[in-house]
Amino acid sequence: MTRQRGAVIDALREAGRPLSPAEILAAAQRQVPSLGLATVYRNLRALLDDAQVHAVELPGQADRYELAEEPGAVTHRHYFQCLTCDRVFPLDGCPGHLEEITPPGFVVEHHELTLLGRCPDCAGGSGKLRKAAARDH
Amino acid sequence: MTRQRGAVIDALREAGRPLSPAEILAAAQRQVPSLGLATVYRNLRALLDDAQVHAVELPGQADRYELAEEPGAVTHRHYFQCLTCDRVFPLDGCPGHLEEITPPGFVVEHHELTLLGRCPDCAGGSGKLRKAAARDH
DNA sequence: ATTCGTGCAAACCGTTTGCAGTGCT
DNA sequence: AGCACTGCAAACGGTTTGCACGAAT
């Protein structure tokens, strides 16, 4: 455990939502200004291998990363991405009913679902959306 | 309509499933050997603007492209991606029930669902999977 | 002293763009 | 001639890797 790795983990913990490597870099540099992007990637990879972090893959987007839940928690999650501020939020639950759309002969092992729309900040039409987008540029 | 564009469209039509730009290039070069990747991308973009083709965005993967259905068909589709041969297959239907997992205050505008597993060729344990994977390298 | 992690720069992959050349009208 | 489209190569953004330096044992 190095200072750099601690800074990456702190950045993820404080955000409470999935972050891109660049967002992690920006946040973690407040603790370790000399931190480089390559180190962020290397630590993310190590943390992924350790199952301390997991990757959130979004269609047509670069991966985001978040801290893994405590052991024993759900392994499977879906996400909501705001089309205005680009932030990603975890969801609870899973729609299921996948057999209905699976053609015969196909074996489903897992699935990815992403909801797209407006988060509460950006749906309201208030000025909050600009603040949120700016905060995460 | 140029020879190059015709070759791109033919490649998509003959495949009958979403193709990556590199797959399109390889297939279309059988008609137009001098074809370049940039031209594939430019034609894809033009065809997208024309709604003759649409992009299939997969989590953690480069986009694939397929011919748009005849006008009047469903605008919204989901896909199955084979974890063995990497090919992508269109599905019919949609699980719905998204309200159940949408937290209050969020406005869902659309969603993306990808099923991952084994396609019939690769689930069977026969030698077919190797043939399919090789065909699409 | 050895080892492991870091920081920087270069490499890499998929995609986009600038530019000169080609083929149509 | 003019114009749109092509092919190539360079640029680009995100990610990975090579390599020499620095920190910790």
C-alpha cells in the first residue's frame, strides 16, 4: 500500500460513484500532486485483480471504476448515466426476464444494462446541473 | 453512391450481424482492394446520418455497425455477444420493468442492454466455434 | 543491495482529420 | 473547370508499456 494507491482509493471512496481514470487522477492529485496517469491505471489494475475495485463498462464510453462492496454483497449491478452531466449512478435491482428475449441455443452468462436519461439535479431544470457538470468537468 | 459505399453496404448486408469497422474493411476489400479504413469510417458516418446504418454500442467494446431495418421497424434493439467467438447477434424484445429499478427523481430516456454468453455454435462444444472465430478473426 | 512502485515518455489501438490526388459531371 | 470522394499519413484520446529513478526492506 503506497501513498499513491491510498490516494486512488480515497478518491473513489469520496466520490461515491464510478469515476473515470482522469477523474481519479484529478481527485488523487490533491493528495499526491506528482501522481501520474500511468500510476492510476496500474493501481486500478492491481485493485481490480484484488477485487477491491470493479470496472463499470458503459456502452460507447470509457470505463469507470468504483470501490467493490464489502465481501458478500451483490456482485452484479446496473447503472444510470446522466445525459446532461455525464455522471454515473449505481442502481439497485435488476429487471430479470432475460429468458424471454433469449433465442433458443444461446446460453446467457451475464448481462449489462445501462439506463440513460436525466439525474435529479439535471432533470429539475434548476441551475444545479451546471454546477454538477463543472465540478466533474 | 460510390463503389466504396456499395462495398461497405454489401459487407454489412452479407454479414447479417453487426460488424466492427475493421471487419467491414476486410469484407469490403474483397470488392474494392484499395479501400482504406478512413473511407469505411466516413461512409459509416454518412450512412448513420442517413439512418441507413445504425451503431451498436457495446460495453467495453468498440462500436459495431449494422444496416438499419426498413423504415417503420423497431428503433430499439438489444444484442447478445458471444464470449467465445466475439460475434454479436440481434435480439427481439425488451425486458421492460425499468421503472422498478429507477430511483425517484431520475428520468429514464432510453436504455442499453447487452446479453453475454455463448452463441449456439460455441455453446455446443463442437469444433464449430473455432471455425466461426477464425472466419471473423 | 535488492526489490517493488513510481514518473515520464514513447508505443499502441481505434477513430478522426488534413491534404493532395482522382474520378465524375 | 468544379466538385465530391478517396487514400494516405498525421493527429488525437484513452490505455499500456519500457525504462531509469526513488523509496522502502
